[in-house]
Amino acid sequence: MNAHPPRNAPSPWIERFAPLVTPGGAVLDLACGSGRHVRLFVARGHPVTAVDRDLSGLGDLVHDPHVEAIALDLESGAPFPLAGRSFAAVVVTRYLHRPLLAALVEAVAPGGLLLYETFAAGNERFRRPSNPDFLVRPGELLEAVRGRLRVLAYEDLDVEEPWPAALQRIAARREPATTL
């Protein structure tokens, strides 16, 4: 019997790099959905800013004192609402809105991480999303961080678990500020 992890379980990619996030550092979970990564980082002692157009998936986390829950339509065309804020980790999974990519990279604090995992070109063979507007192109996440963050790990692959999909993943760090 092949046991699949529950669909609301944290992404193994995010779990892999979570220990590298500065202890106690603020985390942004963009398009947080059910809050699977919000829960992961709160349990690790991080305050989390959780953003999604529908916060109902967060349940009791909406009232958690370690969670700043923001209901927001990220695709409304409004400016990025968290501009000027920085985070020890910016986490995005299963979501792509290209106009936000530069702002998300900019939101990574010195020494912080961008942890991004989303559907890639080729996913149309397996399931939704199949619209190219919602699928990262080959190397697109690498291009988004080029010259701004140091890539720790990158994958562009097909996976079978928890279901067949084409994914692109990146873990990248902003170099810490240096003092003279």
C-alpha cells in the first residue's frame, strides 16, 4: 500500500529548509490557503503573516497571537500591500502571480530565505492548473532571484507525491548585511 501524505501536510520542500530560517524571525506565507505552513512555522516559534483572499482555511489560527492574518485579493492590481516590510522567510506554495515576484524577492530580509514551490510548465499533462499564466516557465524562479539572492537549491521536475505534478522549487538566501 502506498500511503500518500495528507493534502494539507506541509510541503517536504518547505520542511527541508524551515530549520534554516532565523530562529524567531518573522515569516510571510503568501496565498496561505489552509495554513499548513503557517502551522509549521508557528510551531517552530516564528510569528507568521498569513495572506490569502479567503482566510477560512486558517480556522483557529486567525485568532492566534503569533499570526497576523490578512484577507487580501493579491490579483486585484493594487500595489503589493507589504512593501517596505521584510521577513526572515517568504514562503509561497502552489501559487503564481508574476507581478508579485519582484516584490516577494525584495521582502526577503538580509540573511532571510525565499522558499517557493509552484506548478511548472508541463503540469497540464497531469491536472490543473493548466493555463500557462499560472505555470512557471523553465528557469523562471532562477531568473527572479538572479543577482539578488543566492540559490541554495533549485528543482524543476515531475513528482508523483502527493499526486502527479510538474513543479519548480527554489530555496534562496539574501546575503546577510555586512558591517565594517
